Amino acid sequence: MSIMKPFFTAIAFGTSILTENITNVVSLNIQNANTGQTIPATMHGLILETNINRGDDGGLYAELVYNRAFQEMGRSLDGWITYGEGSIGLSNIQPLSNALPVQMKFTLTETSASPSGFQNGGFYGMNTQAQSYTATFYYRPSANAHVGGGKLTIGLGDAAGLDVFGTSTVDVSNAPANVWSNFSASISVYLAAPSTQNVFFIEFPPNSKGNFEFNLISCFPPTFKNRTNGVRIDIAQRFIWNNTIGPLKNRPGRQGSWV
């Protein structure tokens, strides 16, 4: 047998309130005198779903590096592998920011005898063309850490490690210990890669040793209208954006960019 418990309703229109004096109280206030902000006629809605076939990250967004801030798969090193003599792990000690609470730690426990580093294969590969790329990253060496010659090499190469398509050196010799520093460099590629099975890498020279932390490791090709942190030129130029607004009868159909 069920028992219907008494309840209370109160509906307010302006200043008038209708009530029933019973046990539980629920109120609904309708502020019909305040309509809020006026929405311009030129404002149009947008839904951008990022997790369907990588339509945003790995799609329209021009970033080449997958899992650049180690937030994928519930905070992980997914997409990153090492080569040479070093190892990688995650650290949450004194993070770059509250928004990015973990970072990668690259460790050389002994003085390295060969080039060593880590690489990232991007979102289903990296389409490497003859053009300039902009790479940026945050870097923090531990006390007593040492980079042989004081310079890191960053670049783009094939996943098998047989070909390097473009590199740049980054002088980190003056980076203070236990402090985050931001670095950027341009990578010039003069010959397009024959496939998309390519990687972005950061490499330590021989005679390096210590713990080195990295976060927000990024590599961008030229972007639409050369905007920093922008979108891919090839996808952005496929759209005639003005044709996507207005009455439906005036919008021409088009095949999706990822079909």
C-alpha cells in the first residue's frame, strides 16, 4: 500500500503568491518584469562536438601534438614514448598551473652516452609538409640537472626513426632550476614527408643527466589567417562560412570534411 505524502506549492507572479499550508515547501519565482539581456539578431548558435572522430582536437584545431598537457585518458602519458636512455613518468609536484595539474618528467639517471628523448605521433599521424612549424613548451630542470652543450633539439621525423624532416635547437642553458620557463622555436621543413606516419620529438644530446619536466608541448603548422592557436588552413578554407547561416532554403548542401 502506498501513502501519498502532503506537499506544498507556491507560485509567485510578480508579488502575488498562492500557497497551500501543508508540510513540504517548494517555491517557484517568475521574474516576469526582468527579461534579461537582449540577444542580437546576428548571434547564431554553435555546437562543436570534440569527441566524435576527433572533429575538433585532431581535426579543425591545428595542434599536431596529441595529449600535449597529459590530460587524456584521465591524466596519462598516452601518445608519448621514449628513445635512447631516458624514461618518462607523470608528476604532480608544483604543477604549471591549477588547470594543468600534472606534467611529464623525463629522467636520465646516468650521464647519457647517446641522443635520448621522447616523441609523439599526433592524432592518427602527422601530415608533415614543406613549410614552417611553430613549437612551444614549458620546461623545468631539477637542481643539478645538466643538458650536454646546453641545447635541446626539437623536430619532425618519421616514426621509424630513419628520416628527419626538420629540426631546430633550443638553448635551455639559462633556464633556472625548479622554475617553469616557456620556450618556442620555428622548425623549417623543406621536403614533404612521404606518409603521415611521423612524429614530433624533443631530444637531449649526449652528456645529459638529471630530471627534466615538461608541459603544454605544442607544435602548429601555419594556421588560417596566421592566427596563434588557430585552425587548419585546409579545413577552414573548405567552408564558405556565410553559406551556413540564414534561411535553410538558401543554404547549399556540402559533403562533410572527414568523409
